[in-house]
Amino acid sequence: MKSLGGVIAICAAIVLSMIIGAGAFLQRNDGARSIGVTGSTRVEFDSDLIVWSGSFTRRAMEIQAAFTLLEKDRTAIRDYLTAKGIQPELQVFSSIDIRKEYDEAWESGRRVRNQFTGYVLSQSVTIESKNVDRVETVSREVTELIKSGIEFISNDPRYYYTRLAELKIQMITAATEDGKQRAERIAASAGARLSKLKSASLGVFQITAPNSDEEMSWAGAFNTSSKRKTGLVTVRLQFGVK
């Protein structure tokens, strides 16, 4: 009989550990019974907004000469982007950054002075567009400008989703329903039924690239490097049991 009692105790412990491992628990304290569950949902979606930028630079001994060259490059870049289907009103050029460049002059193994080598003028252009595919293609092909003598550096595009607020509401609803279904199954397996929702708390949103090894963050992750994204949200629910 002692052996049978031990087996029953072990089986009960295994069942309890399985329930806890599934993110749910059944409380019976002072006659107040409740079930706590974690509901979740995962959604994959495509970005609908792209932000891309690049910069170009000119050098000359005289600042006016550098400015003239930079202005010529700016016109060529604007014409190139327009020809690629990016409207001029979407092309935002920054103010010009100006700095002086120096080389160190050495004599007898020691530096004696800084020698002025010219002015360096730089400018950037930023594109923000909902035509994600077109801008993405241009960001890859823009190095064609180098063939025309333009020192253009293309940055990696950043991808966003403009209807994120609406998507979050849909995901919270789905995660809540998932949690409720978990609670109902647990209650049924214990011969009970759910009553009122006692408390609910929302976990952080995680937006990552699909099938990536990005780490989840307690503050929430927000991936902007991938056009395709995966959204994850969790909710913590506690129901009364009767």
C-alpha cells in the first residue's frame, strides 16, 4: 500500500509540474480558487514604409570650388533618383557640413605642424516612402553614381509599419482569447468552470525579423532592419474558478 501511495504522489507531482510548465496555475488558498495563465500570439507582416539615406562628399583647396562640385553632384543625384521613379518632393537634402582637413607634418621624427590640405563639404539625402520595393531597389543600385565620379555612400534602409497601433490591438485580442482558452481547458481538466476575470496584465511587444536569433528584451524589441517582421505579444490573465 505504501508503494501504491508513493506512485500516486509521484504522478500527481508530474501533472502539477506540467500545468505550471505550460504557463498556468490553479490556486486554492483559503477557499479562493483561481487560475492564472499566459496567453500569447505571433503575427508575421510586411513593412509598409521605408526610410533610406545616403551621403556624398567633395574636397577642394578653395571652399567655393568644393561647393560648386558638391552642387553639381546634388543635381546629378536628384536627376538620378527622379529617373528611378522617386519623386523630387520625397528627396530631402540636408544642410551642408563643412570642415577643414589637415595632414601632420613631421621633421626629424617629430610633428612640427598641421598642414592644411583643403575643405571637405558633405551633404546627405533622405527618402521616406511607402513604395518600399522601389526605394529598396534604388538603395542597392545607387552605387552606379560612383561611375560618374560621385563619392556616394548608401546607408542600409530602415523599415517600419505605419499601422502598428491597429495591429497591436488585434494581437492583444488574439492573445487574450488564447489565454482564456488555456484557462478553460485547465479548469475543465480539474472539474471546474471559469468565473470572472480577476486581473490582466500586458507583456511587452517584441518585433523581430522572422527566423532570426534576435534576443528578446524586457523593454521590448523593435527591428527596423528587416522588411518582413514578426510581432509577438503576451498577456497575463487570472480567472476565478467555481
